[in-house]
Amino acid sequence: MATADRRLTDSGIEVKPVYTADDVPPGELELPGEFPFTRGPYETMYRGKPWTIRQYAGFGSAEETNARFRYLLDRGQTGLSVAFDLPTQLGYDSDDPLAAGEVGRTGVAIDSLADMKILLEGVPLDEVSTSMTINAPAALLLLLYELVAEGQGVPGDKLRGTVQNDVLKEYVARGNYIFPPRPSMRLATDLFAYCAERLPEWNTISISGYHIREAGASAAQELAFTLSNGIAYCEAAIAAGLSPDAFGERLSFFFNAHNHFFQEVAKFRAARRLWAEIMRDRFGATNPRALALRFHAQTGGSTLTAQQPENNVVRVAIQALSAVSGGAQSLHTNSFDEALALPTEHAATIALRTQQILATEAGATDTADPLAGSYFVEALTAELEERARELIARVDELGGAVAAIERGFVQAEIEASAFRHQTEVESGQRVIVGVNRYTEHEEQRVELLHVDPEFERRQRDHVTTVRAERDSARCEQALADVLRAAEGGSNLLPSLREALQAHCTVGEICGELRELWGTYDARHA
């Protein structure tokens, strides 16, 4: 750990007292929009297209979340970002005994087409871009979105947004998996192919380093394991007959923005450089849009403190500035109260205004890659790139990301990093303001959001009503068709779509696939 004359970033990278031209790697930097896109994927960056302000929201019922969406859109948000509750993420209906106590708690409960219609009521789906944080059942939630859009008269080629659809990081960092890795990879690549035909402007995956970092990974580990997962998805897509120049256009990434401002800027720049070379050298991509990494960023949830929560406003502002200085295409800023509860409207508004101040008052949109040429930032970019390359090579030696996950390598690396960090915090070697230094004797009181516990009963009743009013014979046939497609080799999404259109629930469809594929058990991985 750092001493008085030795400083480390929060990822353990030693920082010199001063940097000079001797610390910068040889060679000239390319311009923004040029391979390998270190300085950004677009020539004019935010002058041509400002980042999308996308606040993550979802709680309770579809009606309550719809009201929050409208509240944020009315105040200048430019894209939606949907948080789903734990049962939905795990493929259980709200009336399943395993869902008890969790319905609507960490996001919105979506059990069927009826819920999705309510969630998106009055939202112009041909005008907004929507991100959905959903992974194991990602195909189902995207299909529900498409069906609602069709009901609004919006064709698939007019829909813009991203579905996370990154199940590999669930096995190593987040835990919201359903099926084993290999059938999960099939679902992911089936979604790629379906969208190429029907939703050409939709980003088919958001390969996520965010949750890897939240689990305790260093910045270099976040880079390496995220890009290794991206390699695995590309390999699976190519094995399914898809072109890297085609599906590569629709890949996006999701990174964390933590507290060490300069390290985070360097991380985003290194990510673009690494991915451009991976797509060109490993997969033979030549399409510039397939080579240029685009990413969404979210400020670091794990950096927020329950103690002195208003300090989090400062943390979030610094993290957000690192994301836009590093060239993010869209950004979510966490609310200051999220270490205590889901955000209130007041806290969400402050988070939204943080982005708007950066966009209009701080000069963040004036020039591309504003820290390019900084001796420190260029040296950090090269250091993170090299550390990530070494870790990617270790994953390759184990047979790739899926094999490395199945052998527990990635999990063990992240756990060791998280343990080091926690040990440093508990010993006081790593300072967390308000937690282990500059503490207060009295707790700071803030207003918290409370989800009505009666909502869960109402949602269970709603699922019962949907089942009672649908055509049961049509549902049974649709579920049988899903199983037939899953047992064979055809794309699963058309049969999933038919089942959802017949008002089969998310839980019923996932239940059928559980019977066929089984579930992943991390204890025996």
C-alpha cells in the first residue's frame, strides 16, 4: 500500500511524483474517429452528438416506474434505462414462492406483455433510446418491448436502444444467472441474429465491466475480463454464421466510473484501443463501425457511502466527468441516497442535473479527448492496456472466457482484488471520507423512498388475472413450440415471441427452459 512518498491508484498502479515526455509511449496519437479509436469513436465526438443522458430507473409497479420515466423525460433526460426487479431478472413470476419479499424492490416487476404495455404507456418509442438491464431472460424482455412498439405502430427498424444480454459477467460478478453458460450463450447469439433481421438499429449486447468492477475488480481486471467476455460472444456469433463486420456494429460496452479520475479516463481510452485491435486481428473485421468500441458508463455504486450520503454528490460528479472526458456515448449518474435505498425524485433530479451541468457549464462537450497528450494520462493508458493484455492472455491460455469461468479463474481473481481493497479500508490505509476518516458522531438524516409493501399482493393478483383471461390452449401450444425449438437448432426468438404474444409469462417460459437445460449452480462450478 502507498506510503507518504509512494502513491497508488485504487487499482494498485504506482503514480510517479511527476511525468515527462519520457513516460509517454513512442508514436503519434491518431485523431478521434481513426483506428484504433483511442481518442474516441467519432471524429467530432460531443460536438457532433452529445452523450445520451440516461438515468437508470425502476421500482414497484409498471405504473410507478412509468410515472418516474415521464418525470425524468420532462426534466430533460434523453434516454430511458430500465431496472428490473430480482424475480424478473431470475425468470420468476411475481406469484412464485421464490419471489416473495423481492417483488418490485430493486426494479420494476414485469411478468407479461400486459405489464410491459403499462410500463411504456405514453412513451414515444420511435423518439427515445431505451436501455434495459436484463441478462438471462434478455430475449424475453426485448421481445416484449418490440411487441409493445408494434402496438404503438412503431416498426422494428425505428427502435433504438440496448439490451444488456451479457450473462457471462453474471457468473463471475453479479449472480443473476438462470441457465448454464453454454445454453445461455446460445440465447445471446440467437438474439444477435434476430435483431440483425428485425431490429437493425438495436444494440444487441452491452458487454458489462460495470458489475465486474462493483464486485471488487481493479481497473485492469475490469478491462481484461470484459473484453475477454466480448471475445467469447464474438466467437459464438461467428460459429452461428454471423459476420463480425455486421454484428460488430451492434456491440456496445458498459463500464464503471470510479473515483480515481485520471485512471478512469485512461481506462476508457485503453478499452477502445484494445478492442479495435481485437476485432481487426482476431476476427478480421474491416468495418470501422465494428472496430470502434462504444460504451455506456455508470458512476460507481460501490463507492457510495451510507455515512454522510451528501458526499456522494461530489463523488458522482467526479466520476461522471471522468466518463465524459474518456468519451462515453451515454451515462447514468447515481443518486446520492442509493447506499440507503432506491432514489427519491429529489435525489434523482440532482443526479440528472449533474450531467446537465457537465454538458452545458463545464465545457465537457467542447473538444474531443481533452486530456490527450497529458504525460500522466498517456502513461496510464499504456499501463492499463499492458496489464489488461496480460490478463486476456491468461484467459486465452485457459481456453477463453467460458472455460475460465467454468474453472473459477475469473471469480478467484476478482475475489482476491476485493479482499485486498477491503483490508486496506479496514486498516485505514485506504481513506474513505466519512467512513474511516473525517467521520461525524451524528448520522445525517435524508428522506428515503419507500416501496409500498401492498404492491406485491396487487402484482400477484395481476398475474392471476392475466392467466385467467388468456387463451390457455394457445399458451400451451406456444410453450410446446418453445421447447421444440430449444431441443433443435433453430433460432429460439420467433417461438419466444409467439409465446409472449399469447400472454405466456416470463416465469412460465423460463420454467420450461429450466426443465430442459437445467440451472447453473456456482457451488459446483
